Amino acid sequence: MEGIIILVAVAIVVIIMVLKGFIIIQQAETLVVERLGKYHRTLHSGVNILWPFFDKPRRIYWRYVTQDVTGKKIVRKYEVEKIDLRETVYDFPSQNVITKDNVTITIDALLYFQITDPVKAVYEISNLPDAIEKLTQTTLRNVIGDLDLDQTLTSRDTINSKLRAILDEASDKWGVKINRVELQDIAPPPDIKDAMEKQMRAERDRRATILEAEGQKKSAILLAEGQKESEIARAEGEKRSAILIAEGQAEARLKVAEAEAQAIKKITETIKESQGDPASYLLAVKYIEAFKEMVSGKNNKVIYVPYEATGVISSVGMIKDLFKSNQ
């Protein structure tokens, strides 16, 4: 009877040890196992078997961020057995840093990292979350200390790249890969912020004034060019009009001259047929026209008649005889 009890007890102990020796590792997790206090192996995802009392998981510090009932972030640190191999985000609390031009600013930073070597993460550093946080803070102070305020506010990508390169190189010994570093917020002091806002407002006003002046300048130039083109077009039109008028007058004079020439020719032929003197006829016509102009005015008075008037009278008589012969 005692032998049965002992066998049952042994069987129960064996079952408990076997059950305790089974351990399940989830995907993207791992576990570092020590045997008798010395590193033995690293367990991967799936079902694994340990020797109870001989094999023991090595614990590691890990950082968790939670919120209380008021929504305030609370950072808690625990010792855990399983190591998360996924990319982890560390949201560090705000810290004050001093720029190259001695301006104190507040910066919130985010760090994205991933454990690539669990053994180094366990044995090369005693508290990995604290080490990463302090390394990030000191590196951020050094990087910002080499930049003035304006460069800090406008060079976030440069700052992120420098931080990532420095942190990745320093944390490689810990088996950690720094993927990204992001600056969430950069807050200068209130007085500096007010001065920057005034400067930005003055700069915007200056740009607006410059743009308005440039617009007025361009408008004046375009207006002057338009007036110039208008004057040129008007002058060209007047020139063309004057040319056409001159050509019309010249052509009219030619027509008149041709008509007079034809009239004189016909009169000359007629006078010759009547055996008269054409020159006397033309002279008589001119005398009559001149005499008509002399006496056509209201206050004109004829006080002298030249002796050639007798010739004019004889010419007039000849014109009379000419008309009679034509009848």
C-alpha cells in the first residue's frame, strides 16, 4: 500500500514537472533561458520544453505607458520574462534644452526602436528602458546645443536624422536598432514666442508691401507701354491719313489741271477757227476774274484802272464775237 502511494506521488510530481516544463512563446516574442545561472539558449515562438529547477527564464525590465482616470500618462516599469521583438514606441516626457544662442526650449520626443539581439539586451545593459531614455535625452541636448533657435525650429528632419544616427550607433552594443526619432513639439519660452510672432507679422507686412509695390510698378509699366503703343498707333493712323489726303489732293489737282488743259485746248481750237488770239482771250479771262475779286468785297473801292483795261475790253469784245459766231 505504501508503495502505491509513493508511485502515485512520484507520478504526480513527474506530471507537474512535465507540465511546468512546457512553455508557449507567442509570435514576435522570445525568451532567454539560463541553466544553473548561466546562459543556455534563446527560445523562439511555439512550444518549448524546459527542465524545471534547472532551466530558468532571465527577466528583463520593460516600460509600459498607461493612463489614469484623468487621462494623464503614467509610465510603469516591470520585470518580464518574454521579450517583445516588435517595434516599440517610447514617448519620453518633455525636457528642457538650451540652444546655441542660449534660449531654453521644451521638447517632446518620440523614439521607435526594436530589439534585434535579445541576449545583448539582457546581458549588456541592466535597465534597457532607462538606458535608452537617458541616452536619448543627453544626445538631444548635444544636438540642440549646436543649433540656434531658428535652425532648431526649421530643421526637424536634420535633427531627427542626427539623433537616429547617434542613438543607433550607441545602442548597437545593447542589441537594439533605433529606427526613427521624431520631435513631437518644440516650445520656446512665452517671451521668445511673442517676439517671434511679432517678427513673423512684420515680415508678412514687409512682404505684402513689397508685393504691392511690385504690382504697382508692373501696372505702371504696362500702362506706359499701352499708352506708348496707343500713341504709335495714333501717329501711324494720322500719318496714313495725311498721306491719303495728300494723295487725294494731288490727284484732284491733276484732274483739275487735266480738265483745265482740255478746256484751254478746246477754247484755243475754237478761237483759232474764228481767227482770234488765244493769248488775248486767256488774259481777258484772268483780268475779269481778278477784277471780280477786287470789287466783290463790301468796302472795296476801285480808284484806279490801268491802261491795259482797253486791251481787256477788246478781249471781252472778242469773247462776245466768239459766242455770237458759235451761235
